[in-house]
Amino acid sequence: MADISATNQETKILIAGPCVIQSWDTCQEIAIEIKRLGELFNFQPVFKGSWDKANRTSHESFRGIDKNRALEILFRIREHLGISTITDVHEASQVEEVSKYVDFLQIPAFLCRQTDLIEACAKSGNPTLIKKGQFLSPESCSYIEDKFYSAGGSRMMICERGNSFGYKDLIVDATSIPRLRNSCQRSLIALDCTHSLQKPNVEGKTGGNASLIEDMVRYGAVMGADALFIETHPYPHLSPSDSENMLELSKLEEVLSNARRIYNAG
């Protein structure tokens, strides 16, 4: 399920799910819908959920349920629902254990230059999604790619998620995706359509602007992104993390339908 080498102009990757693992019921509902929509609109579905939110703004913020339970939920989704899974790792010491439960690993944006972490993910054999740091140019990501493949990595995705614009905003450069494609020629290019709309450092938590998610998805499709990353939840206001920049699950079908039309017209 984790083979992404066959991705072509027609088939794109959909990485979608809740920000953080909450319960089996919620994750199952989201995963079933992602799988259905992937088959409907020709996306390879990958269920995304964080087993531990180690990078929250405040120490009082929700980090997740029991970590072992969260990993077990990711494993059950993969084994019982037949859908690939991805979760993030924050330290090199986590990689070996976490990689047993998922198909893909993810490196958060603020850790995208951590050599030991990149090399550990590469050596695990799992395809790895690396978020582009909010402080990096697309051209700087070539060094991330070099680290990954020099360590024997199998397949890498580099993910645009916006650049810092002042203290409390992010902005996505419209030229970023083609520049990433030029600088990271061995990797697939992803767009994080939800974290790109975050408003960091707002009164001890991260805010966002969910009303622009569909516009960001359209941008990704227009620019031919190989993968679209969309955090989604049946009831975003009940999510204990990233509730303000998450797509309501019921709206995902229309958003992906429009994206597929754009891809097909491309």
C-alpha cells in the first residue's frame, strides 16, 4: 500500500485525516470516507493522524490520547480498512517503533533540517513526507532531499505549508510548487492545504482560516501538486487541535471533485 512510485499525471495522492488521533470511531469514519473518495476521484488515499502532538503552542494544549493506543488505531486502520497510513515523528529514537505501525512517516516543518531524524526515517525504508520549514526557500529543500537519499531513503515527498509572514500569519508563494519541483527532482511535491492557512501564536494556540481551504486545494491542483494534504474532521469545532483550519468531512467530496476537474483539465 505504501508504494507511491507509480504516481502519475492522473493518479494523485490524498493525505487526509484529523490533526490528532482521538478515538477509533472518529478515525474509522474519516478513513472510510477518504477511501471512498479516493476511489471515486482517482486519488491514492493515505489516512493521516498524529499519535503525539509534541509541538503544541502551550504546555496546557492537548497532545493526544495514550500513545500506544493511538498507534494501535493507526495500525487497525491500515490492516482492517485497507488504507495506507501516515504519522509524524519528532525524534530519531521514535522512528524504529513508529514505523512498524504506519506506511509513511512525516517530519514536521520545524524539524525539517534535523539530520539525525531525516536519516533515521530514510533508513527505516518507509516513504517519508517532510514539511518545508516556514523559514526555508524552495531551493533550500534540495539539501533536505540530499540528506534523505544519501542515507538510503526509498521515496520522499516535500510538502509546501507556507512561509512566516510577520509574527502571526503564513503566506504561500504561488511560485513555490514549480520551484520545489525544480530543486527536489527526485521527490514528489505535496501541498498542505490546511496548515498553510494557520495563524500561529494567537493567544496561546494556533488559529486559522478554514474558509480558504478549497481555494488552497484549487491552487494545488492548478500547479499540479503530486499530493494534497487536507486535515478533516466530522465536527472540526470538536477537534482538540487545529479546529480553526480544518475542513468539515462532509465538504471533502465537493472539494475533491473540483480538484479532480482541474487536474484533468491540466
